[in-house]
Amino acid sequence: RAAEWQLDQPAWSGRMRITAKGKVAFIKLEDKTSGELFAQAPVEQFPGVAVESVTDSSRYFVIRIEDGNGRRAFIGVGFVDRGDAFDFNVALQDHFKWVRQQGELARQAQSLEEGPALDLGFKEGQTITLNIANMKKKEGAAGSARPRLAAPAAPTRLPPPPGGKA
């Protein structure tokens, strides 16, 4: 619960970046001026253990950070703006949606490779005939078979609008 955190005195303040390498997303907490990495949280699935939203607010999350030696810790992360929290959530959802789609495409490609190959080409000597309606061509004509509209013999005048003078 975020209500139990000391929200008026955060232990650290900085910027957050989400990057991805393959199927894993990385939440990087960096110093806002120098860009030095403070902590990193690899996220292999979402929702999951690595990122959990708190029960009493949509702006706060618990993330599992890891160092290079395999040590892990859970820390609370909060956003001042609700829109930033929403963007954080959507960025993770979009990444894992992409991961699922890549898996689907790989499975479909594998099933297509395993199936029998279809030979849709014409066999030796095979022909087809196409009948296209309303296509009449004059004998000996090399151009288009469309009928041409005749130009009007003389320009015609339209009657005046109602209530207008002639």
C-alpha cells in the first residue's frame, strides 16, 4: 500500500527509462542530471513479480531491482503525474504484446514450413480461359474497346432558377 510509504520524503528521486533487449524489458532508474544508473529491474513478463501495482493508487508500483551479482530488492516507485504512470504501464504492456506477437509469428512460420508445399503453377500444356463480361472489341482495332461519348452538337442553356429573371 502506497499510503504506508513516506511519500513526502522520498529516499531517491530521478528519471526512469524503459529499454528492451529481445524479450526482456529493463526498467532503468537513473540520476536526472548525470544519467548515472541507480538501479535496474529486468522484466521478463508483465504483469508479474518484477512489476506490481499497489492496491490503493494507480500512480505507485513495486518493482524488483537486481544488481549484477544476482542480489534482488523490492522498492516502491511513484509518479507525480497520473499520466506518466499510465504511460509506464502502457509501455510495458506494448512491449509484451509485441513479444507475444513475435511468438505467434514464429509458431505460424514453423507450422507453414512443416506442412506440404503446394504447387500452384500451371502444368505442362495447361491453359485457362478468361471471359470478361461487356468487353467487346472491334475486329482489327488495336486500341481500347471502351465506347466514346459523343460531344453535344450545340451548347444548351439551362433554364433560369425559380424566381430569377431570364
